[in-house]
Amino acid sequence: MEINVLLGIIAPLVVIVTRIGSFIISLIKPEKRLSRNKGDGLYYDDGDTENPYCPKCYENKRRKVLLIKGARTCPKCKTVFERPPVVIVSVPNPGPKLRIDNLNRRLDSGL
């Protein structure tokens, strides 16, 4: 037989055996589930609070994808998980004549 014919027969068999082996290993050794942090909504391993996993990939495809530190960007789905900064503005009681232009002037002046 030619080598191309042998490779055409052997290659699919190797793939099938590898998939069967992976399936058997997954039955024997179940994966640890991740737990969701209520504060930031990201998934973490038990006891680990520094290495978050992508919630979008984990919920949709059960993939455990570590987010890139700092930017918290998923390398697979490219989703950025960063909270926008919260700006708290206190506005004194302006009375009945509240107008947007007056409010903008007060915010610009530093109140």
C-alpha cells in the first residue's frame, strides 16, 4: 500500500481514539466548577480572588478562559469586563427654576 492510503486510514483512527480517551478522562476526573463573585460578576476558582474567568465563555460554552490582567479582556471572545468609573455629583436644591444650562454651569464651576 502507498503511504498516502495508510495515512488516510490511520489519521482518522488516531482522532477517534484521542476523543474517546478525552471523554473517558472527563468521566473519571470531573472538572471543578467555578463560582461567581457577586461583587464583580466574574467567575473564580474556589479560594482564588485574583484570577477571574470570562463569564460569557463559561456560561455559553463552559470554557474556562482566564481574563487578561489589568484590562480584564477575554482573549477568546474579546469582551472587556471593566466597570465604568462612577461619578457622584451633588446638586444643591436649585428651587423651582431648574434649567439644564444652569446645572451645567454649576457642574463646570466645581460644585
